[in-house]
Amino acid sequence: MTSIPQDTPGVPDPLRALGLERLRRRTSMKWRTYPEDVLPLWVAEMDVPLAEPVVRAVTDALALGDTGYPAGAAYAEALAAFAAGRWNWHGVAPERTAIVPDVMLGVVEMIRLVTGPGDPVIVNPPVYPPFFQFVTHMDRRVVQAPLGAGLRLDPGLLEETFRAATARGGRAAYLLCSPHNPTGTVHTAAELTTVAGLAERYGVRVVADEIHAPLVTPGVPFVPYLSVPGAERGLSLMSASKGWNLAGLKAALAIAGPAAAADLARLPEEVSHGPSHLGVIAHTAALRDATDWLDALLAGLRANRRLLADLLAERLPGVRPHPAEATFLAWLDCRALGLGDDPAGVFLDRGRVALSSGLPFGTGGAGHARLNLATSPEILTEAVRRMAAALA
């Protein structure tokens, strides 16, 4: 039988702190979209208590009545220190940053800065569904350059796509997901250097969504896009949102490479009114004071990833999880089960487990589902039991 990993020494695993009864008291999207008999392992919310430094910072602000508009460079300074200590990257210059409401709205604003209506925005499916939704909503055109072998970036296809996108002299952007959602792939320095070289050669502006950067498996190097040679004209979006479960406390940072500072300076002043001041306080506290909590979370996620692989091998051998190096998400290849293009629908209807359907992730999503690992080992075990029972 598969055993459930126990806590490791140090900070307790936050994934083991909350039971199902308490989680069902939450009123967020994860816990209110489906009926109570459904186990929700879909949207990117984690089943964890907040890190104590974050709770303390927000509580202190509320007690002080500090609920006005965001100001200052504390968030950028905290990210700069985190990046230097975590990734040995010293490229976050607070004067080349801007606070934006969240990563996706920041992506929208960055794309607006470097493209116009009707211009192409290149993405690598299967990829985070809002990439398609936000790009088309802002009147740009999505161009797909699917991931290649091993679900990694395909440099040959990228070059072909960049060349075609700029063939008539128009502007184009490349929306890079790094680390990649849903596959959990961490792009290497060599891969990102190739991207930067191609972008410069063809005049494509790179906008990197790096929201999952804090969630890279220990021992795997995360390489910020703006750190590689040739990426000086790039733009990046970072946030503590995914790493510390702060989606409801809106705040993110747009970061410009040295040659993109003038672009970021054109960001409309009203964009800075969108972030929450409490969000800025929370994200700053997470980056500055809650790295021990993050390390405990990463250990729990690593254990859950191993547990999921063991559970699937034992009970659902037809499902192949893609080996992931980052995020708290698992990309499941369910095509061998013969459940059609949307196996998540079958697991929901027959097993009462909610996963994310692979179809909205674009090319390569059919026959796949995305599972959220950021839950307790007990809930994860029950979810796989239900999925297996759905096929009995």
C-alpha cells in the first residue's frame, strides 16, 4: 500500500494543517464552485493557513487603519532581496518596477505597451487558459507555438513563428510562461538565452509571466528571464501570490529589463491605483519574512508529488503525470483511459473530483487534466481513490 509521508523536521508542513471540514468553511472560488460532495483539486488555490508573518502584517495594518492607497518601494525592495538570496539574481532594480493589480492584468498592460490592436501575441500551449482569454479580450491575436518534445520549448518552431509574426514589419509579443503552467517545466538558462536571441533577431518583445517562480523544487535552478544575455528589452511579472496563497490580496510587480525602462515609464499612472494596499503589505511580508514557511511548503509539495505518482501507479496506471519541477500543479495524460477529450468531466461526474479540464489549455490539452497538488496527503489520496472508482 502507498504510505502517506510524514512531516519533516523544522517548520510544519502547511499542507497538513487543515482538515476538510475547516476547508469547506472557505467562501472562495475553489470551495464554492461545486457541491459539497465534490473534492475540489482544480483552481490554483492552496489548502494552507497563511504564513504567520503575513497574517501579522495584515492584522497590524488593519488595527492601525492603514487601508489607503499603495505607495513606496517596499514590495520591490523585498522582491529584490528575495531574488538575490533565492536565485542569486541582482537584477530587480526598484526604479525599473511598477506595482500592478495582479500578474495577468500586469501582462495585459505590458502587452499594451509593446503592441497595438490586432498584433500577434505568441503563446506555448498547452498553457494557462487566461493567456488566450486576456489576449483576445484586449484585441490582440493569439498565435500558438506548441511545446515540443518532452513538453519543452521548441526553438525551431519558435523561430518559425517569430519570423512569420514579424514578416510584414509589424509588432509582435511573446508571452512566456516561466515556470510553465500546467506542465511545471522550468526553462533552463540555455533555453531562455535562445529565446532572447530569437526575440532580438526578429524584433519580438518578450513578456514573461513568472508568478510560479517561488515554487521551484529545491535543487532545481530557476532562471529569471531578465537575467539571461539578450533579454534587456524584456518585461517580467512577478508576485508572491502563488507561492504564499495570496490571490485574494491583489498586488504584483512589473519589472523592466534595462532597455525596456522607457516602455515601463509609459505605463498609465492609473494602473497603480488597481493594487490593494493590504495586498502590497501581505506580499512584502511574504517575500521578506516568510521564506521558512515557503521552504516547508516546497517540502510538502515534493512529498505530495511523489505520493501522487505512487497512487496513480497503484490505482490508475493508465494516467501518466508529467514530471514537474515547479508549481503545485500536476499535468495528467489520461489518453490511455479512453475517456475522450475531457477526462476531467468524467472524473467529476462519476467520481466527484473536480480537476481542470485540459481543453482550455489549447493545443495538446485534449485527453489531459490538471490536478492541484496543494492539499493534504489525505485529500489527495481520497481524490485518487475516487478517480479510480469512477472507472470501475
